[in-house]
Amino acid sequence: MKTLTIKLTAPLQSYGNEATFERRTTNDYPTKSAVIGMVAAALGYRRADARIASLNELHFAVRVDQIGRNLTDFQTVEWKKDTRKITYRDYIQDAIFVVALGSEDEALMDKIEFALKHPKFQLFLGRRSNAPAGVLRLHEFSEEEPIDVLKKFVWQAAPWYQRKRNPQTLEVIADADLIADHSEVMVKDRVVSFDQRDRRYGFRAISRIRIAVTNLKTQSDDADTQHDIMGSLGEE
């Protein structure tokens, strides 16, 4: 098993669930289908490419490192001549997530890692307007499952958030078969087709656990993030 972690952060993210045209809501964490879509874009797969379905077999888990705030935007659209409607779009602001993807096919994981560093198509976090905040930060782990990686991977929340919020645990949402002896729920998050004329999703099982923050190193353990912006003014 080879596991790849991807840090997802941006001013705005949105991970749509079932919704009407007038109100597009968002999950509070990245969906597997959204991450598969990002991987497929990086690999250069077009929406109707049959190879996308095979990406459902990747092991998937996501850790919520920094809980974002909700934002609702409204847009006025002319959906037919002389007829306008107000539509609403929900977003997550200033959130940070760590996604872990794993597979026994190490060649595939190497291909995905290279593609995410050299994407064929533009990457975005849920919607086209939500560009990542810079180059994606990736880390690879050999012979480790996604859950085991997330139980020890450095806490990625901003230093101000770590000081202010100081949570005792972080939530992890994962494929149900990665978490033993936990309750399962079904979510409509398995990619069937991304074709804009025939977009379809199937069901998959997920489970949730919480991991202790005390078991994780923090970013401040690894690097000094303090910066005195006025310090240079006193220098000759």
C-alpha cells in the first residue's frame, strides 16, 4: 500500500451534495467524488473518459484540520428569455483539509502524484471558481494505510487557529472498510459519470472517527512561523 496526502486549502471551497438549481449546498468536508474529479483533471481525463470510474477503487480518507466558516453567495441568472431567478451558492471559507489516497498499485500512485504536480487541466476545490491556494502540498508514505497516516501526520491548521481553537480531537471521514468496528452511513458519492449531459453518482459507505491532537506534531514544532514585519526598519 502506498498513500499520498494532499493538503487542500483555499479562500473558498465547495463540495456539492444533492441540491436544486436554485440552492447549491456544500458538504463540510471534501467528498471522494470531488477529489477523484481533481485527480482525473490532473491526469488529463475528460469528463466522459471511462478510466475515471476506476479511480473509485482508491482508498480515501480526509481529516478536518481547520474548520471553515460558511458563506452563502447569490447570483441573478437569466435561465430563459426575460425570466430571471436568484440562485444561492454555499461555500466553506478558510478551511484546511488533509486528504489521504492509497492503493496497492504503486505505479498508479506515482502517476497520480506526478499528475498533481504537473496537471493537464486546471485544478479546483469543488467548483471552477475555487482555485487552490498555491501549489498543492503532497507527501508520500510507503506501506502505510490512509488512516494510519492521518493518525500521525503533522497538524496542518494555521498557527493562529491552533492557538485560538485548541481542539482536543480532529475528525476523520473515510471509506467504511478502512475503519473497523464503527457505524457506517451511505452517501451518494461514488462517481458513475461526470458527463455534463449525464452526471450520475452512486452510493458508498463511510465511517467517521476522531483522533487525538496530542498525538500529532504541530506546524510550529517543525518551523518557526514568527515574522517581525517591522524588524528590518531598525537595521542600517
